[in-house]
Amino acid sequence: MATSGSTDFELDVSDYIEEAFERCGLEVRTGYDLKSAKRSLNLMLAEWANRGLNQWTIVQRTQALTQGTGNYALNNDVIDVLSVIVRRSGTDYSLDRLSRDEYLSIPNKTTEGRANQFFLDRQVTPELKLWPVPENSTDVVVYDALTRMDDADTFINTMDMPFRFYPCLAAGLAYYIAVKRAPNRVQLLKAIYEEEFERAATEDRDRSSFNVVPQYQYFRTT
């Protein structure tokens, strides 16, 4: 028998809801069932942002700099900034990340120069703070941003994720619905959800090499 030759299997929001209800031993019967399930789905996506790094949501963006201006508002979809470089005349220079306390402790925040440190103020509208503040308007900051996933706005939307996370999303939505509609299945569905998420998150990792080199110190006694 011949294989399909197709690798485009994809579920939309209504498919996920139907699958989740079936796992709960339920059927979608009313418009409110759909509305409630879609709300749970969007809440779960917000919860995923708190679980750690999702590789497919990392977006590289640029920010033009202005001389004497050290604070730059970022898009509201930015969850975190992973790394930052400043590009000057075709050469990239990395920036070190500061904590809130370290940034607050800088004596003169208006010192101008080539930025070598940054602090991300994670407010509702996140703000990237550079130090020293730019000494020209030609440098450009390039940063890797961890961003929010697209919401499930309509029932015909497909979801913003790679196929390897489909089982995890279906399992998670089933668990969220069970909390409200099928309490007798909560523990079972939660266990399946956590297992699926762990499996998907383990696969969705950076595969670069990681080497640990011990540091030897020599002491001479007299």
C-alpha cells in the first residue's frame, strides 16, 4: 500500500475543543460550551508562557537607537529578552544583562557611550533600558525576544505552534475543561497533560553543544 505523501495534518480550534470534550467523556452541545472551551484554551496559552522557553516563539527584532536616549518601549507581545547585541558599522557587540537592583545602582544613567549593558523592565509594556545611553543615532540594537503565541480568536483559527505540540495542547485543554466539567477525570487528564508537555518541551530544546571545563587552582604553601 502507498503512503499518503502528505505531512500537513493540522487541527483548528474547534477540532481541539471536540477532542478535549471527548477525552472528558462529554459532547459539545451549546454555544456556551464552545465559548468556555476557547477561554480555557487562551488561558492555557498564557500558562505556557510561564513554563519556560518555547523555541518557535523566539523572534529576532531590531531597534534603531537615538543619541542620548536609553529607554525604548518594546511591543506588548514581548515576554522576555534573551540576548541583545549592538551593531555598529557592521560589527556586533554583545550586551550583558543587569538585574533591577544593578541598574538602579548605576550612579549616572545619562553617561553616553556604546551600550554594553541592558535591563529589561518587564511591565505591561516592557521597556529596554541601555547603559551607557547611545552616543550616536546610527547604532542599532538587535535582540532575541520571547514572544506571546497568537490567541485563539475564532473557531476556524489554527494554532501558532509546531506539530509536535499538538498532543500537548489537546491534553492540556482536556484537563482545563475537566476542572470545570468532569472533576472525576481531573487527575488522570492532568497526569497525561504534564507527561505530554514534558515530552514536547524536552524535544523543543536548543541542541547546541555544552561543555563544562573545570578550573584548577594551585596553591603553594610555605
